[in-house]
Amino acid sequence: MTEVDRAAVVRLFSDVEALRRGLRLYPPSHPALQPARARVRERALALAGGSGVVTASFGPDRLFWAGEEIVLGPATPAARLAYLLFHLGLAAVHLSFPLAADGLVELTDRLATLHDPPGEADRAGLLGATAPAGVELVPFDLSGVQLLDSEDARGARGGRPVWAELARRLSRDGAFATAGRINQGELAPGAAAEALAAARDPETLFDHLFIQLAEIGRSGDLPGRPALLAEVREFFAELIRLLDPDRRVLAVVTGLRHLPLANPDDPWVAGELMLDAVERMLLTGVTVPEVVQRALHRMAAPLSEQPDGVPEDLAVRARHLLARLPAAAPEAGGPAPPEVSATAEPEGTPCGRELTAELGEERLRPHLVRLLQEAIMLWPDTAIAERAAVRLAEEFAAALDAGHLETAVRLAPLLGSIRNPAAHRAIAENGVPAAVRAFRTLEKRHHPDLTAALSALGEPALPAVLEALADEDSLAVRKRLLEVVARQGARALPYVQPLLDDPRWYVVRNAVFLLRRIGGPNVSGLLKSHVEGAPPKVLVELLKALVELQDPDWFKLLVQCMDSDDDSRRQVAIDVASRIRHPDVVGALVKRLQESIGGRLREASSLDLIRALGRLRDPAALGVLQEIVALKQWRYPFSLTQP
């Protein structure tokens, strides 16, 4: 499968997701839905290229087309669709073309009627109904899954990561007496309960224990955050069960201060209660107050016009209740409502004044960002989507300049998934310079998040990041920019390799360091070709890279540099050799030190060799060092190093 085919698959699934979202947001008669349906049919037929059966299979964050993995950005519409299908219990979908072109549209119509996220009733309804023409839904086969209650079975699968990480942390800092309590690398709740029961100051130990548990729950080092939190809750529940009543109360009070709550108060309960009250009013014939109707209208608005995190089922329910409200009859003999011109100023009407008051700067910007996201998803490959992508890049830069790091972190994955040249130019011209400026203005505790945001911009930002790296004076900022490029992996190689021929030695050094981090099949050969004539500061990185990449010629090149007539190259090679614990390297250093015994031991090269062997502390060097100490010239009272 070519890159063009992979891009076509991503566009097809993105169009399906755009149609699904459009069906949920807009009525069936909306003019944008029919072109979206036609676009799905055209994409599907163009991708199939005629008749045949193609299988699309899913993972929680993966998509496979005809057996080949399609790389998806985490914030792309295609990734959201794959995630939805996976959580509906679908392992794969068989598409029989050309019937599947219309079948995909029908399947999308069904998906739009399900809850988001879907529940068990949604899954059963989708799989129990007759599949659309040309579409075969393949659910997960769980017949081979066995449910075990044996602790040995859990241990055979590799144990509990949380319990093992807790044992490692507590053994390291010594706060708990863990001797004899670690079983197979894990600290069980029973062992922790015994230590707490015997403690004279249990409150301090509870504090320390729950701080460590909270850090484990928030860490990104261990995979599977939901499973991680489940194990933290399991440990806490088991520990509570084993403690005596007094320590149980103390554990609950202390745990609430540190551990993340599993079920915090739902902020949308008030909205659900209001909808229940409106439904009760409609059933009993009570007039719904005007202020409640206005609130109902706001809840029924599209999600792009509502705060983040609003459940979609609330908006759907509010729309149904609005449709059941009786139409207001005009008062007899009352004045006719004033006609509002389409070109009138918004402040001239009550609703306009209310809207203007609501749209302050703090609320307008998130609203604009959500609107731009909707435009990119609903109308891809259009001028509207292109302009929206450019504006998102500008909003990313503006958020960083204003210090709104949270907004920038939220926008970065979306910008990284956009394939639009104009947006790429905006990222390079505005986004990357704004991020570099933010490294200097934001506190250091925000630098990891800023690094992650800059990395999420992906390949389009690489040229600008490398250019900023070459011009940056701050060592701390350079380290962050190097980390950003290294996180791109093999995608960064075409941008980094040409820098080896840059006339600026520090740019070449950065390129060598990055190639050493990234690696690759042809990297070591490329680096070897630049050893001859490299400046000393570049030569250091070249030799380190060849050793780390395990190039077959690394030792030969190291020895050649150690025997160079250039004192600076020889000193660099000896310094690099002093950090390589390898018998051949030790032997080469010993040989050259023995050869220098007949000369002046105060020469810089001789002293460098002695220091290198002293740093390595290898027994093979003991003989030549003892021989040097026994020499007569070392018996006089002078310093053993150059003044």
C-alpha cells in the first residue's frame, strides 16, 4: 500500500466521522449533510477501485486496512471513529464493494443515533440489527477468554505494576521497613497494613504512602492509565479492609487529601434536574417559565457553542423538550413585535445585547477554537477548512504569547494532524517562534508541557525547530528543542542529515547528537564519512555516536584519532576512550602509555592517558601504572601534573 492509498483511507474514515458528527448536530434537512453523504460514497468507490472485499480492523488507537496499519494522529476524526468502533465491540468490518459505498452511509446513519460514549445497549442494538448492504460487522470473539480468581494466575501474567512500582519507591527512600515484606517484587496491601499497625506515627506513614500512590496514579511511565487507577483503588480498598477501626478512619482522611477521587461530583447534575422538571411541567400542563425556556435553548445549542465537557445527551434531550413546548400565542390587542433587519447592529435587540455581554474575551476564544475545529472536520479540502487551519495556527501562537499553555497544549495535536500547506507555513512562521519565546518566559515547571506541545506539532514544525535550534543561545532551550526533534524519530532524518554539511560547527554537532539519538540503518555510515577533518567538538559527538550505534569500525576510528598528529584530536579521542569500558580500549590505552615511558611523562598526552586509565579503573592497567610509579624520575618532590 502506497502513501497515497494510506492518505485516502484516512480521508475516508475522516469523512465518515464528519458525517456522523453532522448527523448528531444538525437536522436531517440540513444542506451540508447531503454533500457529506456523497463525499463518503465517492471516497469509498475511489479507494476500492472496483469490486472486491476489503477488511478494516480496529484497536483502541489503531486502524488496519487490508491487513496494513494506518498511522493516525491522536486528535484526527479518523482516530475518533476507530476508537468508537472498537468500543462498540467491533473487531473488524468486511466491506464488499461496490455495495459497501451505500452501506457505509447507512452504517454512519446508525452510528449517529448511538450514545457517545456508547453503552452496552448501543452495542447490542448495532450488532443485533441487520447489517447494511455490502457491510459485515465482525464482533470480538470472547469464547477463548477465561475468568480466573487465582492470585497465581495474576502473577503469571506479570503481576500488578502499581504494587511493584510502590515496592520500588518505598524500598528506595527507606520510609517503610520493607525488609521481608516484598514478595516477587511487589508490596501487597497486607504487608503495608502490618507495617502501619506496628508504626508509632502512622499518620506520617499514611501521608507518605498515599503521596507515592497518587504520584504513581498520575505518572505516564506505566502503560494503561485506566488500569493503573483501578489498581490504585484496589490497593486502597484492600488496605482499608485490613486495618483496625482507628487506623481505617485515619487512612480514609489521609487518602482523601492525596488520592484522586474515582467519582467526583458531576457538574451537570443540575442540568439533568432542570430537564426532569421541564418534562414534569409538560406532562402536568404547567407553563414553563420564560427564564427556564431561555436556559433550555442554551442547553439545546450545538456543542461547538457550549463549554467543554458538556454531555451530548443533555443537548439532545433539551432539543426534544424544546420541540414539545407549545408555541406562544400573540396577546390580543397587543403591539406587534418589531421587525429586525438582517443588517441591524446586534446591540439594537435584546437578544443581541445579551449575546454581546456573554461573549467576553475569555468565552469568545474557546468558542472560536471549537468553531474552527468543527469547520475543519465538516468541510475538509475546502477554502473554509484551509482558512480555519491557518487561524488555529495563529491561535496557537497567540495562546503561547499570552501564557495560556493549556490552550496551546490542546491545540497542538490538532495542528499536527492537519495536512494543509498554508497551516504548515503559519506553524513555522508563528507557532514555533512563539514556543521558543515561551521557553524563556514560562516557569521551568511548564517546560515539559511546552516540549510536548511543540512535539505534537509533528513533522511540519521540524524545519522551523531546527532553524531555531541553530540560532538559540540558551543551553536549557537548546536541550528542549533537541528533545522535540528527537521525539519525531525517523521522520526527522531527512531534515537532520543535510545539516552535517553546514559550515557552522555547532549546527553539525547538534545534527550528530540527533542522529545518535534517532539511529537508523544508514546513519553510522553517514557519520563515519565526516570523521576526517571534523573539529574537536564535533569529533567528540561523532565518536560517541559510532560507539553507541555499535558501528563495526568504531574501534579502528578511535585508535586512528588517538594516534593523530593533531594534539586536539588525540586529546578528544583519549577523553572518549576513558568512558568506554571495553577490553580492547583499555589495551590500546595501556599500549600507548607503555610506549610513552621512554619519553617525557610530563607531556600532556602521557598525563591524559594516565587520567583515562584512572577513570576506567580496570585491573589490566595496574601493571603499567605501577611501573610508572617505580620510575626514578617520579621520586622527586614535584607535582605530578602540569602547573
